[in-house]
Amino acid sequence: MPTTTSQICSSWCWLCWVIRRLEFASNVLQHGSRESHLSVDIYDEVGIGGGASGVAGGLLHPYSPKVKLLWRGAECWNETLNLLHIAEGALLKLVNQGKCETLENNESPIVRRRGILRPAINLKNMKIMTENAQNCIANCRIEPIHEDAAQNLVPNLSVPLNLAFFMPQALNINAQSYLEGLYLACQNLVNDMSTLGHVHRELHFHQKSVQSLLDLAGEYDAVIICLGARAVFLPELSGKLPLRTCRGIITHLQLGDDIREEYPKHSPSILSDAWLAVHGARRMDLGSTWDWKSMDYSRNVTTDEASKAMEVLLPKASSIYPTIKNWTVTGAVGGLRAMPPLTADGSLPLLGCIDNYVDGSATCKYWLFTGLGARGLLFHGWLGKLLAQAVLSHDENLIPFELTLWKHKLHQ
């Protein structure tokens, strides 16, 4: 029987990269031919969620800052909801088996389902935002509301233009738990398929980095590069990808013990020029900065860097939620985004076969999946499924043309 071995090569530094790898692994294992012995290796030097990927704010919805549905937003949203359900199920299975702590108040181990609220702060964009909101999808509604209704959702909220957009079905993801749930789900899939008598499937995690793609040349039938911004550091791809790098800093906030007025349990997270990702009555994250052209992919943030980030973020956040000034900074994390070029359809990820960049062949052995910017949580599931099908079929045409157009433009 033929053997198909897929490699997921990674050293991610932002949330979407590890998610894509795990989603890709799941799809390869699930959709691979039953006549094949299929093995998936995941390489990462810091472990599941060990880098900045495990600490992102996690605000999830399918809309642009002007509340316009993103390119293929409905498909991406639906696939992400499916993956969240799978990851939650994997963790809840551990809870039911007594192998994990029981959750309080039947809360999800992964998702805070309180919605997201975006106050309108720009008179110029308010009209177009109102028009865009009318074209929302049914399973992620956008409800224009006035100041009184917004303040009922979030007491002390400032609504400068007497209009806010509430997305009650939008989500706030616990990134670390999500990553752990996805990997556990991949492991369960391998075990279940073997138990049911399918041809052998394997999943291996290697906590180490890959310095050159050619180091893997003789080992794998397919190599998928999901490095995010760090793809530009690979010698085979350096200077060849139309990516811009942008470092983002997220600060962790805690409500002091001397402050009695907590963030209401059922209140949504907040989106504005800065965002507030709520994780509990006394804990939230504030983000994010945008340091363009940075090449610093470290998760670690210096004291000086954290202080400068708060100088940028706090005025933006307090203009919408003034009581944020009562919260205390307890830490900060950073990550390097891979920002793709702007197209007529928005900023779209870069996918496709890149053999010609690596070894000059045309065998569709090396594949790229990068440039998700700050929207990895939305794009990862649907695009991971498409890429898995393309890799297994050796057919790049299964990927939407908009996502491979970057290669054609580079050769014009």
C-alpha cells in the first residue's frame, strides 16, 4: 500500500499559526485515503501554546472594523464554530473521565459567550457601519443599539455618538485552552480511527525547530510551512514573500482587591481603537499595539516596552470604558504578525505550492500557509480544510484563486 507522510513545519509566534497546524493535521488525518498509511509530524520549539499563540485576546467574529462581512466570512465562521465544538468536546471528555478539574457554573473551558460590543466613535464611518450591519449573517447578528441599551450591557460605557453595534453571538476564546483542546481532539481522532479498523494513522509532536526546508527534503512526501511571520526567516523564502511584519503587545489587567465594583458577569467584551477581551469579573486583556516593520518575534516584553504600550492603549480604552483606569497591569506579551498585502477583497492569507522557491521542482511537495494577520482565529479552520484537500490531491486548484494570486503577481 502507498504511504503518505505529511509534515507540518512550525515554530509559531501568534495564535493562528498553531491553530492552523492542528486544524491541518486533523483534516489530513480525517480526509486521507483509507488505503494509505498516514503520518503527521508537527514541529514546534516551544510546545502547544507555549509562545504568544497561547495568550492572544481571542475576540472572534467575521466582520471588519467597519462591521462589513469579511471575504468568505460565513464559511470561515461556520468552520471555526465547528472546531470550537470539537475542541470543547475533547476537553469535556477529560472532565467527565475525572482527568480534569470540574468547571464552575457549567462554563465552557474554551469560550466566553457574552458577545462583543463596538461603540461607534467616528462620525465619518457611522453611516457605512450602519449599512454594513444590515448585511450580517444569521448566526452572528449585528444589532445597532443606542446609548441606554449599550450601557445596560456595559455599565459606565461611553457611547460618544449614541450608537453601538452589538454582536451577541460573537465569542471570546481562551487561546491556551483552545489549542490544548484541538491537539487533544487530533490525538482522539487518531485513536478512534485505529480502533474502528481504519488503516494506521499517526500523529507526532516534535518540540524542536526547523532551520531550513531542505533539511526535510528526503523525509516527507509533503511539507507545509505554517510559520507565520517567521516564514521570512527561512533561507529558502527570505525576501520572496509579500508579507509585512507587525509586532503587537497585549497587556494583562487585574482589578485590585480594594476595588469592589467588578466587571458584570454577563457583559460583553469591547471593540474600539483598542479592545478589551474580558476573561472574568476581575481579569481582562487590553490590546493591541501595531509596531510595523518590527522583526522581534519574542513573546517576552520588556518593562519599557510594556510601559510604552500602555501609553498608547490606555487613552484609547479609557475613552470608551473610563473605569479601565482602576485596573492594574499584571503583565504583557508580544507577538509578530504576518500581514499580507491589501487586495480588492481585503487582506487575504497567502496559500499555495512553493516548490519553485525551495528546490525548483514542480511536484507540489512544499506548501505555504501564512499571512493571516490578526484574523487567524477566523480563517484557520476553513482554509486548513481546503489546504489539506489540496495537499492530499496534489492539486493547488482546490485553493481559491484569490489566495494564490500573490504568486502570479510576483512573477509579473
